[in-house]
Amino acid sequence: MHGEQEQDTATLTPTAKLWITLVGVLLVLWFLFAWLVLDRHLVDAAGESVGTALALAVVVSVIGAIRSSR
């Protein structure tokens, strides 16, 4: 049964992979900056990075929903 199913997975374009990598690196750098330079607690710095990542995910999701509805 499993061999008959078509794989309907979307592949990422090289541009999308580049943006994902860039955003990931920037989030890690933001964590390190908040923790080491701004002298925030480790959990606070991690929370800032995770919160920023979630906010970016919401923005990308909304943009994707708007683009796919057209």
C-alpha cells in the first residue's frame, strides 16, 4: 500500500534555504548578543530569540496565506 502512494512533499528552493539559514544565524547571534553583551539572564536571552523566531513565523505564515489565496 505504501509503495502506491505518491510523495507530495514540497521541496525548498535554494533561495528559501538561504533565507532560513540566514535567519537562524541571526537568531543565534541575537541570543549571544543579548546574553553576553546586554548581560541578560540566559533564559531571558533565549526567550527573546525564541519570541522573535515565533513572530517571524507568524509573519511568514500570514504572507503565505495571503499569497496562496490569490
